[in-house]
Amino acid sequence: MEIDLECRESVDDPAGYFARAREAGGGVQWSERHRAWLLLSHEQVEAGFKDWERLSSDKMDSFERVARRRSEAFNKVVELLSGWMNFRDPPVHDRLREPVRRAFTPRALESLEQDVEEIVAATLDAFPEDGADLMGDYARIVPALVIAAMLGVEPGERYRFQRWSDDLAHLVFSMNPADETDEQPILWSTGEFTEFFSERIEQERRHPTGSLLTTIVEQSGNELSPLELVGACTLLLFGGHETTTILMSNAFAILLEQPDLQAWLREHPEADRSAVEEFARVGGPARALPRKVTVDHERAGQQLRKGQNAYLCVAAANHDPALFREPGAIDLERDPNPHLGFGWGLHYCLGGTLARIETRIAIRRLLERYGTIEPAIPVPRVRASSMGFGRRPLAARLSR
């Protein structure tokens, strides 16, 4: 069986598609379609997350090779991305992560619930009377405003950093950065990011605001260079809204498509936390995450060679019947639910707790405010790549 992570069947029926793939070839298989090894079982994907020494997430060598063939200005992009912890392995990863980890504690994030509540309420208040696009008017706005508030950024600035993020996404989510030929938007966004946060960091040093940015600046001390600190901030701004937007919008799409789940969740508000975990299992932001083989080694009976590409197939792992009963069904009370939607081990998402809080509150307040939430137009099919997926628009008719 030739596996294609972008085919309709893998998107529409991940439980069935990946079950047949594992049955045919096991938990680790070579894909000619992707020219990469695919880790398909929960056991192998979890192990892959932990095995950073042999399956590297460091993309800086790739970016630097691209930069050598590009303009001098493109090197500034690479310098900025050098501060993104998710593109680095230890010990650099640990040095970049530690100041953010100290600031991004679950306790600190839990204390932000009231801020999230206020942002959600204000966003709902701005809805048109007869309906809204639950993607563009809600899922895209709430996470952006929350992370902006956490970093002490004015709400009106969210439109700017969303444009910057969109430009950078074409590069940072590419398995082959050399394929990105139009560098002008990337150069522009990098310059804007760098100027914006350099100014914000200097302001925090002189006049601390008490925001998350204050804590990161104070905790970094001399551990990070000025550009690494800017890079860490841009990563938070980028990842803090983009990934939560995808999770939230996928959850809304499911509730629009399956009114029985929506009705059940209305009747069981106490299940909102387990519901969010299930939405993260079946609709989390990542379908697969790229890695580079750094050492020849055997994995599940297959021989991986240095320099080859690999994918940690989160969508396959999250539908593995070895861990999940009836993996193709959506069970809003699923327990246990050891999904890998927020990564694992060294690269576990620091913002996972915040994403859970935002998604839970956004769903709960939407259901409380509107007695009827139904599609205004057919819910669009999932648009997927090998690494991610989502749906837009999500036009809904709303009535109290």
C-alpha cells in the first residue's frame, strides 16, 4: 500500500486508512510519494518525539543552505528563526525554551481565564444578529487577541502580526524551504517582526508592564542574544494564535456537522474538558511533523539512513486502536485519551494548556449564548496538506 498523507481517504477516514496501512506494512514504512519514512503507530510516533538525537527537528541547516543562495537580506530571516525553539535540538533548544517555560507555567496560564472570558464575550458581542463565520469572526480572532494581551500588544496590532504570520508560514512549515521562491513577503514580515519586538523588549526593560513578555524578558537574563529573544517572542505570537485557531475552528466544524454532538454537549457542560481533548485528538493543528534522520538506525524492523526525511504521523497515532477504543468515533467523554495533538516529550507544546482553556471557553460561551447554531452553507470539506488541515469559511446561522 502506497501511503499518501494528502489523499482524501487519509483525511476523511483516518482511522480506517491508517489501520489498513499499518496492517499492510507495520508502524514504520517508507513512502515513495513523500520520499520519507512515515511513523504510523502511536508507539512509534511517541518514541519518535522522544528520540531527538536520531530524529532531529532542527531545520537551521536547511534554512542556512537556502540563505546562501538568496539575498543578503534573507540571512535576517534565518537569524530570526534561529530563536525558534521548535527548530532546534538540545542543548540550544533547552536554552531557548527555559525562559519561556518559566513564564508559561500551567498555573500562570490558568490565571488568565478571566482575560479569555472577557475577550470571548467581547468577540461574541460583535457578531452580526443573524449569524457569523465561526472561523473568520471567532476562531481566528479570539486566540490572536489572547496572545496579544499576554504579550502586552494592543488589540489593533493583531491584524499586522496575522499578516506577518501568514507570510512566514510558507517558509517555516515547508519540508523543503528551498522551494519557497518568493522571498519579498518573507523579508518584509521578518523586518516588521524584528523592529516591532525589539522596540517592545526595550520598553519592557525600561517600563515593565507585568505581561508575559515582562516575565520572558526578565527570565532570559543573559541567556539569549537580542535577536534570539526577538525570535522567541515572534514564535509565541505566531504559534500562540495560529495553532489554537486551527483546533478551535475544527471543533466548530464538527459541532456544525454533527448536531447530535452539539446537543449532547449542551446537556453535559461538565464534559467540556474531555470534549476539548477529543477535538484535539481528531482535529488538532498537526497531521504530521517533519524530522531528519541524523544517525543510521533500525526502527520497527526498518533501516533508516542518515540524511533521510521522516514524518511523525500524529493523525495516524491519534487513531491507533491499540490506544483508542473505536478510534473512528468521536467520544466527548473519552477517558483515557493519550492523544499526541500537542506533541510529546521535549517538543510538547508549551501553549497546550492555553489552547485548551481558550477552546473550552469559546465553545461553552457560544453554546450558552445561542440556542440554535447550524450551518448557513454546507460545511466545507477539509483542506489538508501532509502536515496540517483546516476548514473555512464556517458560516453559521445563530439564534438565541
